[in-house]
Amino acid sequence: GSKSITNRALILAALADGETRLQGALWSDDTQVMVAALQQLGFVVHVSPDLGEAGNRHLRVVGKGGTVPAGGTASEPMEIFVGLAGTAARFLAAMLCLGQGVYRLDGGPPMHARPQGGLFVALRELGYQVVSEKGNDCLPALIYGDGPRPGASTAVSTAESSQFASALILASKVGRWEIGTLDETPSPYVEMTRQQARDFRPGDTVI
């Protein structure tokens, strides 16, 4: 299994309509954090063993047709903890903008120094409110979900991390955003994300 493909597939499956079975998904720290976060948000994610590979799992995700369960309030936000999982932090940040209410995204101390600024700036350009508690565009951050924003557009550099663009692309179909990149040379990870989002269909997905 692949961490990169698994976490992308989990976001796409959660935003899809109906049930998706992810066969041979990598069961790593990052993917376990993503599954736990989706379950905390209210998505049904069933985990079962992969008898052919001890490091993998079969996952069954029940999507909500583009709906992200409601968050909390500014005074009592819904807490989402991502540990040390950079992919989960970035992919969830974009996805949470599609919800309603306030979410507090946080991670372990090393995550407080990981760059998020390019992604947070892009989300603000799309019209969402993202507030870094320390004022440095790192975690912890409050994300104010406001649903889709049809016609909104932004472009992001992948110099710090290709995950910024990937996070936006994964949520763009539901958000109805137009996402571009500012780089002369396309990132292979961004191209992988575009292909995975384009080819994804709810149902069985072999990773």
C-alpha cells in the first residue's frame, strides 16, 4: 500500500456519495490518523485485516455526498488532532472548509513548526476564514467551515510542499473551486492527485 494514495483516497471516498471499499490500503501512522479524524467527524469507516499483507488494511468508507458534518462554535470548536501526520493536517484543512461551523486543527509539537502558510493563504483567497492561533500560519488553527464556494479560484506554489495543492484539488470538486499552481515544472505528486481525483469512482478501489 501507499500512504500518499491511501490518504488521498480516504478524502475522496468521504466526500463521495455512497460506499467505497479501499482494498490494500497502507496502515501507517498517517493513515491511522486520517481514519480516526474522519470517524471523529462522523464518517463511517470500517477497518478489517488484509490477510495477504500485515501492513495493509481493507477500509470501507461511507461517504456523505459532499457533506462534511458540522463543527462547533468559535468558543467551543470541534477538536481534530492529527498527531505528526502532515498529509492528514493539510488534506483535512481544505476538507473542513466545506463543513459548517468551527474546527480546531492541531497536532503534536513538531507539527506546530511544519509549514502551512501557502495552504492557509490559498484557503483565504477562496473566501474561507482560517486563523492560526500563534499568528504564524502554523498549527494549531481554527478553520471556519462555510460550505462550497462556486467559482472561487486560487493558485498555490508547491515549493514548500506539494501537499498544499493536493489538499485543494481533493476538495475542489465539492467546493467547486478552480485550483492552479504557480510552478513552471508540475509536481509529480500534484499530477498524481489530479489523476486520482479525476479517475475516482465510488465503489471498489484497489490501492
